[in-house]
Amino acid sequence: MKYILKEENKIYVWMFLVVAVIVGGIRFSDGSALLAIAQGATAESPAFGESGALQYIWDSPLKVLSLRSLPPNIYGVALFFGFLSVLPVTLLLTRDKLLFWLSSLTLVLTPCLKISLQNIGVGDGLTMFLVIFLCYFNNVFLLSLTSFILGLWHPQQAFFIGISFVISQYVCFEEVKWTRIATVLASLAFAAAVFFLWKASLDFEYSGRGAFMEARMPELLYRNLLYAPVAFLPVALWFWFVPIAPRRGHWLLSGWMLVLVVVSLLTTDVTRVISLTALPLLLTESKKLMNEGGDSISAKRLLVFASSIALIPPVSWSGLDYFVWTDLFSDLCEWGVYCL
């Protein structure tokens, strides 16, 4: 069965966003390290924690350059990353039906927005924003620009997102648009080259994401395996709600999903990684269904699905994130904003 979103159901999208925020909560992350970079610190700063636990932030050239241009105070940093965390929500204001459809799927039928709001400071809102446009654009220049920015914001994650995009183009469409695939791959490769030049230009060494994960893995792998059913349940629900019907490459799609599962289990944020890296698969299939036309989603079906997504806690570095409002209140008090 093919589904598209009714015009009159748009109000439900906004309602579910509010519910997801209330249920999940908001939390700022990496605040001290981000502020230190904004103030001109290098990787040796104590703000990056013992043994440089937060030095992996330097793996994002665009994030560091953005921080360097911000006011060197916690309010400027918090405002900027708070805006990034909700950036995809602005797409719900569009009158373009396809863009609204892709955006609402990302925000309501996946845990991506909840994850972004529970980790303000990571900048996942920008990643979501770029992935939505990656699947929306057909123009080669815009695809190239979107891919390049994505590659500079999170080089490692961009690699897996890019491969998911390529596989989705191959398995979902009868006529494969190789120009789009080549554009995205070339832009990501160029971004990777810039990233390595960026690392070489720094006059100090830092511990990247690989070193961080290697140091944490002994304590995380068992916990990740234990929570795996919860972490992967939202993704399973995606494919139930918008089932991917490959025109070819069934085994390729299955094999790649297995790769993403394994990669996610080797990180500190299982739900976040699997959700963002697999997102192009869901959105590309959804775009195909929208272009082909299909039956409308009933408000009841949308309500049941979105409510399930809102109630499933993400698996992150802090375990199961049921309700993180208390973390926000602690941060506000720590930074001298307000104490209860």
C-alpha cells in the first residue's frame, strides 16, 4: 500500500512534535568544549575532559569554524546550536507537498528530532536538514553543495549517509540516475580531501572519533547489545510504515542495513547513528511513493505510529533517555542562568 499525507492532517504533525518534546525533554551537550573552541582554545584545553574525551569535536571542520565566528560566551553558543537543533522544523512551513512530506516523515515518524533536542550541541538538526534536501533536490549543483556541507559537518557520518543515498537510488528507482549518484560521491570525496587538509593544517594533535570510540568500547558494547531491541525498534517501524519495495538489489539493501546496525552498535549513540545513516533509504522510497501517487494516511494510523515513536526512548551515551528535562535544569544552574 502506498501512502501520502492528507492536507488536513498537517495539524497532527505539529501536535506530535510538541508531544515528542514534552515526553523526551531537552538537554544541552558538550557545552564546555564548544564554548572553549568559541573562545579560541586548542585541543589541550581542560574543557575537553580527562584524556581529551571531547576532542572529537575537532573532527568537524565546519562546526569548529562556526564556533570561531560566534560570540565567545555560552549564550551565543547555546542560541546557535539551539537554532540548528530545530532547523528542520522550519521546513514544515513550506507549501511544497513533497518537501513537507519528506520533512514530516523525518520529524514525526523517526526519533531524529527527539535525538537532536536531547543532544543540543551536537548539531544533528543540520544533518537532518541536509539529508532531507539531499533526497529532495534533483539539481546537480544543489546536490553537490548539500553533499559538500554534509561532508564538512560530520565527515565520518556523511560517508555512511552517502552510501545509503547511493544504494537507495539504485534499489528504489527503475531508471538509475547515475549523474546524481556521481555528483554526491564526488562532492563527499572532495569534502573528505578538505577534511584531511584541515587536520594537517592544525598545529596540534587531537583524539578523533575513532580514538574516542576505541577508548569507550569495552564499557559500551555489552550495554549496546542489551539495549539493541529498543534502539532498532524505531527503524523497524519505519519500514513497516513506509515499506521499501526494491526494484533490484534486495540483498544489497539487506546487507547494507546489517552494516549500519553493526556500525551503530560500535558507537555511544546507537539510536542516533542508525536513524541518521539509514534516513536516505526511508526518504528516497517516500519520494518515489509521493511521485507515483498513493493512498492518504489516515489520522488514526498516523497517531498510533507517531505516538509509538514519541514514547520509545533513544539509546545514547547516557543509556535510555526517557526524560532528560532534569539534565537541562542542571545545566541552567551550572551556567548561572537559573537554579530551582
